[in-house]
Amino acid sequence: MKGTSPMQLSLKYLRKNEAWMATPVEYYNAILKRRKDLWGFADIIFCTEAGIIGFVQTTTRDNISARVNKIMENQNAVELMCRKVPIKVHGWYKEKQFPKEGKGAVVWKVK
């Protein structure tokens, strides 16, 4: 996926469309030279206007099922879900749109 990352797209979506506070919680481990998710599954933490705290795993549309499996196999995620903490998976993809003028545009959408 070139250009905007799934993380950037999800943060923008949560802040604008849902009007929620949201911030990344994944980090880069310089020793291992790889990104690490909070508790092994969360990329973003959010807080709704009602004060509900939840988490988002963000990816591309093609990787949604792998991320859902990752969450369902993660004991921390299962415990949070049992406590009714929302966990969302955002799967991003590009959709080409063709306006009447004939010029194409690419729009990012979440599934």
C-alpha cells in the first residue's frame, strides 16, 4: 500500500467521522527492528464521547481475516472482549471512482 498508511487512515477516520479521541499505541522496537502492538494486538486506542475506551487493529482489506484470527488467539484481547471492551479491525482499500466529468479519483475506504 503506497502513500497513506492504514494507521494514518484509521486515525483520521476515528477523529473525523466518529469524533473520537484516538492515538497510536504500537511502537517501534529498535532492538528487534520491528513494530510491536500494545498487548500484542492493538494499534490504536480510542475514547468515545460516552467515555468508552476501545482498541483498533488497522490493516489492509486483504489482511482482515489474519488480524481477526490474531486477536481471537490473543489472551489479552479475549479478556478485554469478555469485559465488553470494543475491539475493531479496520481493513483499508482503494476504490476507483469515476465522476461524470470523466476524470478518475481514488478514494480510501474502510471495510
